[in-house]
Amino acid sequence: MIETSDITGERIRRYLEEGKRFDGRKPDEFREITIETGISKNAEGSARVKIGKTEVFVGVKMDVVEPYPDSPDRGNLIVSAELLPLSSPRFENGPPKFPTIELGRIIDRGIRESEFIDFEKLCIKKGEKVWTVFIDIYSINDDGNLLDASGIGAIVALKNSKIPVYDKKEGKVLFGERTKEKIPLAKDIIIPITVHKIGDNFIVDPTLEEEDISEVRVTIGSSKGVISSIQKGGDKSLKTEELYRILDLSEKVWDEIYSKIEKSLK
Amino acid sequence: MTAKIFKRPDGRKPDEIRKMEAKVGIIPNADGSAMFRFGDTIAFAAVYGPKKMHPQHSQDPEKGTLRCNYNMLSFSVNERIRPGPSRRNIEISKITEWALEPVLMIGKYPNMVIEVHINIIQANASTRCAGINAAAMALAHAGIPMRELVSSVSIGKLDKQLVVDVSKDEEDWEEGEGATDIPITLTKSGEITHLQLDGKITKEQLKEVLGLAKKATAKIYEVQKKALKESLEDEK
């Protein structure tokens, strides 16, 4: 459980040479995805995403704050992730380590750069009061690909959020009371899809074992053909042609994931 | 004036526990795991271990160590909780260890640690009790030898009325003598492993509280036992 052994890694690599994976999937095939909303009544919006045995909870909370000086008429977004020790023997308590920070940042950038949230509409009074949207991501069980699960969860949680009641006179948010108003979002959703390179092969939705032996990881956040965030991870290099293959692969699975998310939102 | 029938905010009878739900085996990665729910209060618990204690100087050569870690998800409550440790979490984590340790037979595990991680997914008061109930089940699920199970419930005193399984509205009760919150954990055989109280109460009433807790934990025990049995049947 703690580390994938060399023998297992070798076997995974050899299988992939023949286009096969341990769980019988094709290289471009996701595990079963289930999406549930409303996991906490006290959140503005929330989602539970399962991809195979991997599970994450994502919740949205909002608060009214003073805007940043460089964006006096725009709301804020704060994405944080926590890899709960509950979810894996590999995670420990204590200050966030790099994977936790990176996870939050990748999801943050995808949402921010795609302009999925209309921050201008989240301004209450220029220079004085704006909404902050907090997206908090928690791992519940890690069997690989927490990244894509978190990205899907963040979108679904945002989509089903209701803005809390703000008492303008008192200048206070009435936590627990919600308006019928939704967070102003763009029509097209942004989905992160992560592709891994193992040997000379490329796969999506890795299990933990596959993630362990992955040489390069590229996460591509895109909405209907427009890419708005990329993160290459791993200390190995990538050829240009390989990047093109990754882009093609991520584009190929995008539609499938998109229709699954859309279905869950109905 | 004759005593009028006491009305709880959610219409429950004084000795009525909110709808309970329990499930074992919710986290595949863990050695043992469980969910316990009192109405809108949902706790998840996962057990990892017994495993070697690190750092080495924390090892106890005489017996195994139980380490609990209680935490609330930021969006489990109305006002977002900032991530990171808090004094409340540290206290509840320790209280949970004390609530569970008396029934654990961890003498067999020198230099080892058993970690219990409790996360509150959704909160409507009595979270520590839900957490302890989930943790006890998760430990049993992990196959840690236990003398018996423990079950936890919060008894409340709202003005002068005693109630079982306190909700958030009741916790904030302000009329009359206000609210007194008494979370209690009992073993199956009726021994107290955890007792806290915040508020005001007389000795006589406290005795009554224990009587109510005994009856309530007997019901909780049945729910825990049923879920554990079901998990065994699933494995067959």
C-alpha cells in the first residue's frame, strides 16, 4: 500500500505495451464516475465525486469581505484542498505538503483563468464589499486521480450553490440562510483532465499504482475546445509530439466526462 | 400551573434520538472504517494500524498507543471553519481517545500505534458523540481486539427539561435556565468512559441524566451492532 513495488510497476508497463491495464480498462477509459450533490446542508453547495474507488468531497462556502486593492470591483476565489489522513495511509496531519498545495492551485487556476465565475457580479459595493467564494476539497479515499475528481467536484459544487443572505444594513452575512440566487457562472463548464505517461504509453484516470509509476503527468483544464490551464508534473521531459498526443487524448475523453457532469446537474 | 408538555424545536419526544444511520466499510483504503449519523450530524471514521509508531521516542514498549484525530470539514457548519488545528479539535481528539481506550485490548501491540481519523461531514450538534460511535465501529471493523463496544450520546437540559440527543437549536436554548449539554459515552456493560458537562445541574438531575444516557446508548448500540453484522455478511 505504501509504495508500488518495482515488480508491479514492471508488470503495469508491460501490460500497457499491449494496450492493457490491470483492471481491464483501455488506456483512454475512465473508471465509473458517480456524482452526488448536497452532501452538507450547511454548505452553499457541495458535491461527492467517486471515480472507481477514489472519492472526494467538495463544498462551497461564501463570505463578504473587503476587496483586494487591485480588484476593487471583483469578488474573490479561494480554493483549498486537504488530503485527509482518513483517506489514505500515505497522508499525515500537519502543514500542507506539496501535493495538497498543488491540487488546490491547479483547480483554482482552471476555474479562475477560464472565467467560469463572473467575479464582477460578485461585487456588492465597489472598493468596500465583495463576495469571496471558498471551494474546499477533501479526499475521502485515494485510489489515484484525485485531481480530476476534485475538478469535477468543484464545478458541480459551484453549479448547485445558492448565495447566502447578506444583510446590507448590518453589513453581515446571515450564515445558514440562503437566497434563491446562484453564483454567476459561465455557460460552459471547465473540466480538468489529467494524462499520464508510462513508458511510451499514455493513459487517463490512473489508479494509485499507475500514478506511482507515472513518469510525466499533464493536467489540461479546458471548456469546449478552449484550454485555460495546463500543469505538467514529474521530473521527466516530454517530446513535442508526445504533448500533442496528450492533448488529443484529453480532448477525446472530454466529451464523455462533460456529458456525465451535465447529467448529474439535471 | 400543571406541567405542560415540553416541546422540542424539532418536535421530538424528550427521550427520542434523531434518526440514526450507521454503515461500516465506507473507506476502502482504511483497515477499518464507519459512518455514524444522528439526523443531520454525520461522522466518518477511519482506522489505520496497528502500525509501527514514529517517531521512535514516542513508542511505548509496554502497550500499543491509540491516537485519535477529530476534525470538521470546513463546510460542515454554517460559518466556514478555517482549515488547521484548533484547541477544540485537540481537546475532542483526546476525549475521544479516553472514551475508547478502556475497551481496547492494545496491550498486545507494544511500540505500535492505532490511528483513528474522525471527520465531521455535516454538523448539527452532538458531533463528538457521532464521532465516537463511528470510531468504535471502525475499530471493531479493523479487527482490533475490544472487550466490548462503546456508545455515545449527548443529554441536554433545556431550562428544566432533560432531553436526549441534543440538536443545534437545542444547544442554543436560551429560555429559563438555558441549555446544559452533557455528552456521555458508556460501554455496553454500563461503565462511563467519557463524561463532560457545560451548564448548570443538580446532583439529583445528573443521576437522572445517567439513566437517560443508559437507555439511549442501548439503542445506539443496537444500530452499531447491526451495521457491523451487515458488514460481515457483505464479506461472505
